[in-house]
Amino acid sequence: MSRVKIAVIPAAGFGTRMLPATKAIPKELLPVVDRPVIDYVASEAIEAGIEHIVFVVSRGKEPIETYFDHQPELEAQLIAAGKTAYLEQVLRPMMNQGRSSFVRQGKALGLGHAIWSARHVVGDQPFAVLLPDVICTGTPGATRRLVELHAETGGCAITVNPVPDGEVHKYGIIRPDSAGPDAHGRVGVTGLVEKPARGTQPSNLAITGRYVLTPDVFDHLETAETGAGGEIQLTDSMVKLIGHGPFHAVVTEDPVYDCGDQLGWLEANLGMARRQPAIWDGLADRGWVTR
Ligand code: UTP
């Protein structure tokens, strides 16, 4: 079976829900504790064995490219000052030369259109998609689990998390097959619906922003029409793949932090801070949290 070597990270949206912070700073570069949110996501891709990341960007997103590149003056200054810990942090997110591409999505027409914009760089191979405003926790990482599943099935794979009834309208929701999840949390997918109205959802399993897709999805994205919210939705094209090859979901209970709005971003900061004892203890000392 083919190995997934390339990932697409779509980062061309406006980040409207995080205005005014995102007026001048890409949403994907907002910090979660000590790192931009997209740094967690790119690291997850690398951990999964991805060799090349295609970032889909737009006007004003140039700082993302800068973040993953060298900063020779800064590096030289940190070396001269003996600030090796900072130097490591500056060098860590560096994408090795030739292992990243940046393509432009001229107009923010939707997630499906953003992925389609990467078609010439991806070519005719399976690829991962990671939404850069979503931090998936858990070991092994969500993308690694999908890459491993694809290696077994050769088909599409997505991660899903259970969400309360009151939140299904915010997500793409799967219809699982009647057999239900196996011992590894893997379940066949028989349908997908983007942002269903409460009470109409086929399950409470929400797509959490990690996908492995086969390249035939580009054929459907090519002719895609606008769907929910007037946008070209990735989900609408993924639906068309169901029944034409294996399509599975991995159910995970690991916390997923969607940093796309204020509450989610704040929750992400608390969730990730809890993993850093020095910071969590500091918050506890100041009475913000309990140990
Ligand atoms: P979101 O809908 O969460 O991001 O899309 P957004 O459009 O930036 O957010 P709001 O609704 O305006 O607040 C998930 C990811 O897909 C990218 C976004 O950059 C985000 O990382 N995206 C979305 C694109 O690259 N292009 C699009 O046309 C839409």
C-alpha cells in the first residue's frame, strides 16, 4: 500500500472569529502558551512521517512563511550571546530546504477550494490534510494514526471526536457503519454531512480537522459547487468518495482544541499549559487554577 508523504495545511482563511487580533496577524500564528498554533500542527505532520508540507496561504499570510524559514541575523545574535535554549526554539520549527511549498488561494472560497489549490503540488498521491487552527492531543498523533490506517487500507481516513448534541451544527458529522468502532476505535464511514441542524445528525462523531485523502478527491473538488455557508466544502467532495474505496474514521477521546474562536483559543492555552508544570504551578500560585 502507498505511504502518505505529503500534507496540505490550508491557512488562507480570514480568521474572522478572532478579529481584531487577526487583522494584522494570521490566525495560524496566534500563540498557544509558547508556540504558534500552526507549529503544533506542522510538528504533528512531521511526527507522522510527512516529508513535504504544502501551505495554502493568501495575502497577509507571509509571516507563516517567515516563521518556518531561517532568520540568519537572529540566529547569529543568539549564538554570539550564548543563548542556546532560545536558539534551539528558533531553529526547531525550521522546515528543511525543499520540504515545504507555499501556494496561494486567490480568494477564500472555502476549505475545499483551498485544498484544490494545492492539487498541482500534491499530484497523484494520497495526502494528509491538517487544519492549522486545531491542536490534536494524544500519542501517537492523530495524523500518524491516519497514515497507519491508510497503509493498511489504501483508502481515506479521518479522525472524529464525540461532541454534545448542541454542538453538531458546527462540524462535519459522520454516519458510521452499523458494526460500530473496532477495538482500535476504527469505524467504517457510510456518510458525511456538513454542519447538520440539531436533531438531524447521523451521529455525534465530529470531524476534527485531520484527514488522509486519495487524490481522486481533486476530481470532485474541480467541479465542486458551494455548500454550507456558501463555501466550497471539502466534506461535500469527500462524500463522493464513499463507496468507491475504503473510507474509515478513527474515533478518539483525546482532547482536541479548536483555536478558531476566543473560547477555543483560551481553552487550548489552558489545556496545553496544564502539560507544562512550571506554567501550571505558576497559574495555581496566582489562584487562577487548582493544581
Ligand atoms: P475556518 O473556517 O476555521 O477558518 O477554516 P477561517 O475561514 O479563517 O475562520 P473564520 O470563519 O473566518 O473565523 C479552517 C481552516 O481552513 C482555512 C483557514 O485558514 C483555517 O485554517 N481556510 C478556510 C482556507 O485556507 N481557505 C478558505 O477559503 C477557508
